[in-house]
Amino acid sequence: MSEPRGQSGTAGGVLGVLVFLAGVAILVFTFGLARDLFTQDPNQVLGLTKDKPLDLNNAGATLVGVLLKVLLLLVMALVGGMIANRGIRLYADSRMTKEPAPKREA
């Protein structure tokens, strides 16, 4: 059984806020990278020009690279969200005071 706490944990609250802010920073960085990736001209990304014929090997390799970047952005977003969620939980747990359970009379 856990010991009851009478006060909220200041260190836990500060650590929870810092972890939350780190998770939010990762999410902001991830969305910035996603914005940069999705605002590029597709012809430029795939190396297509009007005067050159389409090179399927080069276009296929570039497409795989773009898909890999999208998957990495997804993983970064998930990790940032999990870190932010952990920070919220740390903060919330540090603010909760646990009262001793009332004794039951038989």
C-alpha cells in the first residue's frame, strides 16, 4: 500500500511541466519538418523536368525516400505525443494528495 501524502510534490510538478514542454517542442519540430516536406514542389522533389524524359529508377528511389521521411515524421509525432502525455501524468500525479482510506467497522 502506498503512503498517504499530505502535500503536493513541487519537484514532481516542475519535472512534469518540463517533460510536457519537451514533448510539445518535439511536436512543433515535427510539424515544422512536415510543413517543409509537404510544401515542396513535387516535380522538384522527384527530379522531373519538362525537357528530360522520366527516369523511373531515380523517381522510384526518390519516392521511397519521401515515404521513409513521412514514416519517420509519423514516429516522431507519436513519440512527441507520448512524451507530452507522460509530462501531463507526472504533473497530475504530483498535484494529487492521497487521503488515507476510511476504516470500515465490522
